[in-house]
Amino acid sequence: MPTPNGSVSSAVPAAARPGAAPSDVVRPGAGPSGGPGGLKAVDKETTAGVLFGIGAYGLWGLLPLYFFVLQPASAVEIVANRVVWSLLFCTLLITVTRTWRVLGAAFRNRSVLLTLAIAAGLIAVNWLTYTYGVTTGQAVEASLGYFINPLVSVLLGVFVLKETLRPLQWAAVGIGFIAVIVLTFSYGKLPWIALTLAVSFGLYGFVKKRVGPRVDAITSLTVETIVLAPLAAATMIFLAVSGSASLASHGAGHFWLFVSSGVITAVPLLFFGASARRLPMTTIGLLQYFAPVLQFVVALAVFQEAMTLDRWIGFGVVWLALLVLTVDMLAVARKNSVAKRQSLREARTNT
């Protein structure tokens, strides 16, 4: 599933840093006053960023279809293959881009290596849970996990970073808790798939943010897959020996679909990185809803999963919480933009 890994080295220009707003970047053809050439370049970069973002979240949103065509493979086999083939694809990318030294530096830095090892464990839990949900007819609940993930991120800010929430953020979190209660009654059990996905992905994003400025996207994914590869390879061997593997027993098409998991994992990540370098984080925050919406639609339209009235109510409460959170995010972004323009005017006046 989605990995919030668009960070690059802080040594590169602002244009290549996640969350860098177009107004922060000096582009060819733009003078100090931001002439027409600069505005045109900004528009092109913003358009490209949005398209890359839609590409990334669109591919992540359609990922359940990929798991569907891999039947009868189990969630464990799918994830094990995904790790191994992703490692091979990342190795190819590292070779083509000639960044073996960067990868070596990441392994020599104990802090970076330990952080990415923790991230690897979290994303493994996330991938296994999501794949299990989709392959066992619970794709709707799996999509719920990514709907409530922003609320988990807000809570992590409170309990881990000791941040103070704004009133609308508190309201969104409160509405989110009500949604979980409603959905618990609806499902007759705690929606553990959704909660596991939201918490594991929220923690993964938090951990990756701590290491983000020091490691680029491909290097990060490569280190994570190297950490997971021994266990994944051992799992593949065990499944093959026990006769439970479908990799080589369902024809060439099935085999190559498995092999393509490396590309399917890495390409959205590259798109996300390209988007994050061109768009402010507010826009990225809005685009992230694209993936669970697609997952939800696929679960209903393709997998024909049932949605009872009480589940619709539960999801409606979740969407209300996200609406409140989005309104707060846009209000803060607008306030920061106004303050930034004011400070720039004052700076010009003083000079």
C-alpha cells in the first residue's frame, strides 16, 4: 500500500523538497519580482505535481484489482513475493541511477538503518493486513483504514510530538471515535483490519518523516526490502516445499504477474516523490483521499461487497470527520499563505 516516502536529501534545491510550495522556488525565466515566465513555470510544475499525485494515489487505489487477479495466492505469499521482486526492481533502479554509494551510506549510518528497519516492520504489518483484507472479501473495511489514517496522524501528533490540537482537529478526532463505535456495532466486532492499517501506516509515516531528509525514496525502499528479504525469501521457500505456493503452479501469466509486483510497488512511490517535490503538503493531503475512495468503489462495484445501512452511517460519520479535518487544514494553509505574503511585502518595503 501507499508509502509516504517522497523525501530527498536536504542538500538539493527547495524545488526538490517535499512540501515546497511553488512560491518558494526560483524557476528559470522568473525574475526577483516573479514575472510572467516564473508564473508559467510554476503553473506547469503544479500541473505536473497534481498529475503525478493522481497517478500515485490512483495506482494505490486500484491495487485491490491486482490482488484479485493473483488468486488463489494467499496474503502471505503475495507479500513475500512483493518484497523479493521489489528488491530486485530497486536494485535495477539503483544500478541505472548509479546510487550504490548512497545506499552504502545509508547502511553505514546506524541511526538511518535502525529507523528504516523499524519502518520495514511497520510496512510489512500494513501490507499483510491490507492484502489479507482484500483477499478475504473485506476490501471495504480495508479502505476504511486509509480513510481514518489522517485522524491517527493527528493523534500521533498529540501523544508523540506533544502537539496542541486546534478546536476543529479535536472535533474531527471526536467524530472519528464516534464512527469507530458505530462501525463496531455494525460489524459486530472491532474493525481491527481498518484500525491496524490506520495505526501501522500512521506510525510508518511518522518514522519515515524522522529519516526523510537523509534518504531518498528509492534508497529508503531498497533498505526496507533488504531488511525484509531474508524472511520473505524463507517464506517463499517454505510455501514451495509445502506445496502451498501458487507462483510456479498456475501458468506463465500468473508467474509474471507476481514478478511485476516490484514495478507495481515502486512506480507509485516514484510518482508520489515527483508529486511531493512540486506541491505544497496541503494539496498532497487532499490528494491522499483519492486512494481510499477508489478502493471503496472497487470493493462495491467489482467485488460486490455488502454495505448495510448501519455501515453506510458509520462511513458517513468518518467522512464527516475528514471534512472537518480538511476544512481546518485549508483554513490554516490560507492563514499561513496570507501571513507569508504579508511578510514578503514588509520585506520589500524595508529594502
